[in-house]
Amino acid sequence: MIFKGSIYSEPKTNSDGQEVFEVLKKTDKILIERIITKGALKEPGEWYDQDKDEWVMLVRGEAKIEFRDGIISSLHSGDYIFIPAHLKHRVVATSELPDCIWLAIHGDLS
């Protein structure tokens, strides 16, 4: 099946400052999603702990991802990062203007 869209299109829902997750393609082996972040951050002590590896690219904006070991990775438009399954992390800063657009691919990627 062929599907088409624009990574820059407005989200289908307006979440008033929250993250918007839009599934672009999902199978039993892979999940591809677009995430739009408008200043939304994980609260201190809240961590993503995902069952699958994640490859994520920041398409637009600027952001910082903190890992449980204290390392902080700064991302700018066009940067990507690979996060292995169960590596606890959280988004601690994002730009608001422009809002952040992420492209994330989840699966057994190692």
C-alpha cells in the first residue's frame, strides 16, 4: 500500500502544549511516528522506558534529551539519535518557536 503525507503538516489534533503522537506506519515489527512537541517536557522523575529500540530525528526545532545516567544530548534540526530499548530517557527542553517535529522509528533495530 502506498501512503503519502508531509512531515511539516499541522497535527490532526491540537493538544494545547502537549506532545502529539501521530502513527505514520505500524506493523508487528516496526512503528514509525511523527511527534510534535510544543514545549511539553517530562516531569522530573518521569522517564521513557521503551520495550523497543528507537531511532529518532529532530526534523525541526531544538531539544535536549537527558539519560538516566545524567548525560544530556542537545539536538538541533536534522540531528538524529539511536536509543536502545530500556535506556531510560526524557525530553528536558524543547523550542516552542518553532515547535519541535520528530520522526521516530521503533523496533528491533540493533
